Amino acid sequence: MSDVATKRILAAIAVAIVVAAQVVLLSHAATGLGSPPPTPVPPNGSLSPFPTRLATPADASVAPQITAASALLADLDSGQVLDAKSANEPRPIASLTKIMTSLLTFERADLDDIVTIDPSVVFHRNDYGADSILGLRAGERVSVRDLLYATILGSANDAAEALAIHIAGSQDAFVRMMNARAHALGMRHTVFRSVSGLDDRGRSTVSDLLVLVRAADSTPGFDAITATREDSIPAPAGPDRRIQNRNALLWLYPGAFGTKTGTTHLAGTCLVASARRDGRRLVSIVLGAPHEAFSDSAALLNYGFAGFAERTVVAAGDDQGTVAIRGGTVPVVAGATLTALIPVAPGEQVSSRVSIDPTAAFPPSRGQRVGSVSLSVGGLPLGRVPLRVSAVPPPPPSGGAWWVRSSLAIGRALASAVHAVAAT
């Protein structure tokens, strides 16, 4: 074989090796997280550029210092709160408002419904909020499904308004539906003023938002949308409109699957972020972050995964001592098993508080519920279990037959009267 032929063969082998290496690298990148691509620019720009890295504490087992005005970390399935800061302080929530808009859409519309776009939802270049829109045109026909993707992924204000009009006939009517649904969910510190959150007049708390997020999470199809990184929506003419999820944690945080971002000047940066790891699903809620909320959310999620372990706090049948009810005291046991997430760091002790049913009276029956015990750690509730009577003791001493007790009482009364007369 000539030297030229040998060189050609070696060159071909080298090219093949390079190509194979590139294929392996691309395959690895596709399965890994990597960095989010540049934030897509809607028709008139974007207020939510993606970060490329997350700054989190090295020791994830210790509660992080949060820069946001208020924050909360919770188990998404049980609702147990693991960490909180200013949990009940009402604040503007910007586009987190669209979580309620989306929940009502799931509940009241068919995803295959076709919406004819009302002229009132069309944004023009200089309109406030035009930096976050899908670019809908009057008379355009779009499916509810596509409008939902635009509302959740791209935080499109025009899409949220189009859904509201389609469902309720007007945005004002839809806002009333939002507030009624919040009331039904028990969101006591929440009031909505718009379907998008653009106006910043609406208020909520991280505690109330936890209730809302859990309701949305339990709605079939919601998580599938929030976990989507990119989507394309047909345009009336020309190429499809590309929308990209503004939750950068989908690229930067392992196991992230939602939920929603929000940013206005008054609200600051807000974020609801959900992630799963080793069968545990957590959610962090951050309001009023001074710059970007992604690092705060990631630090909270890290703490939830590394700083807690599931433990049985009390088991059904465990002896809980005795409690006093009307007419006497009775021995009680735990009426249920309570399993919760407990901090792994030393020093955190579980505390309990007993509440007695005011109607419980002696003699109770065996197994009767006479109260409950509430358990907490670090001031955060773990849960509550009923207290049930384990055995019925004999009644307390009565002091003799009724006629004996009555005679003694009369005698004491007469003696008191004689003493009073003598004293005068």
C-alpha cells in the first residue's frame, strides 16, 4: 500500500473518531441539563433574561439565607411547610397571577375549544405589558391549549386575557371568578385585580400561593405544561411563534418540572418552582426577590432535599399519658400515625400541644376521641393526630349515697347561717 493511500485511510479514521465523539457529546448534552438558551424575545423585547448559573450555599443541610422579601419551602404532596419567611405578608405577585387564570381554564374550558381573539386583548408596541405577549391579532382563531401554553410558558398577557374573555365573557367577570375560587380554596390573604398580574394591585402571600399551587398540581395536565421547555404555536401568517418556558430552573436544576415566573417593577422577581428527587416532590415560592429568584429557589430546594428525612413522629396506639376531661381523667393513645419530614440537623426538637374536646365528659367509652395533639418542629406544624381513650377507669369517688351527701350539704349550710347570726 502506498504512503498516500495509508495517509488517506488514517485521515478517514481520524474524521470518523471526531464525528463519533461529537455524537457522544451531543447525546450527553441532550440528556443533561446544560444551560438555558438565550431568552426568546417577544415582539417587543423581554424583561426576564435567563441566568446561566445558580449561586447556592455549599452546605445544603442548613436553612439558607433568603434575599427575597418572603419565601416558603414545602412538600408538594403533603403540604408540610419546611421553611418560611414572612409567610403571611401580602405582596404583589406579578404573573404568578396566571396560575389561577390557568387553573380556572383547566376547570371551565375544553383544551380543544377554539377561541376567536377579541380586539380588546391585542397589545400594541408601546402598551404596558407588550414585552410579554404572544402577538395575537384580532379575529385570529387559537385553541385553548395553545393559549394555555403561551400563558404558562411565555407568560403571555394577551393569551391570558383571551382565555378570560372566552370563559367568562369579560375580564372583569373572570376576575370575580378568580376571587371566588381563591375564597373556596381558603386563600384568606389573596385578592386578584387582573387576569395577568400586570397591574400589581392584586395581592397574595406565599402561604396562600402554596394552596393554589397544590390545587393546580392536582389538576391533570397542568404539570405537563409547566415542565415543557419550548413550544410552537401557529401564527395567522408566516412561521410558527416559538415560546420558551421562562423558568430557568428547568435547565439549571436537576428534577425541576415547573411552575411559573413573574416580574414587575413593584413585585420584583417572583417564582414558584417545583422539583422531584428520590420520590420526594418539593415546591419553593419566592416573592419580591431584589434581582432574580432562581438562586433563592434553588437554595431552598437543595435544603429541602438534603436537610430533611422522613420519620414517623407518632404511631397509632402510642401511649400519650392521661388527659383531663369533664368529670375525671382518662388514659389516651394516638389515634393515627403521623409521618413527616424532620430536619436532619441536631437541635431541632418535636414539640406537642394537646387540645381537649369540650364536649368530652366522664364516663367516656373505650376508643372515643376526646381531643387531639398537634406536633411541630422549629415552630412549623408537622400535623395533628386524634387522642382516643385507651381504657375507662372507675368513676371518681362520689362521697357516699345521694341522701348522705344532701344531709351533709344542708348541715353545712345551717352551721354557716347560725355562725352568721351569732356574729351580728
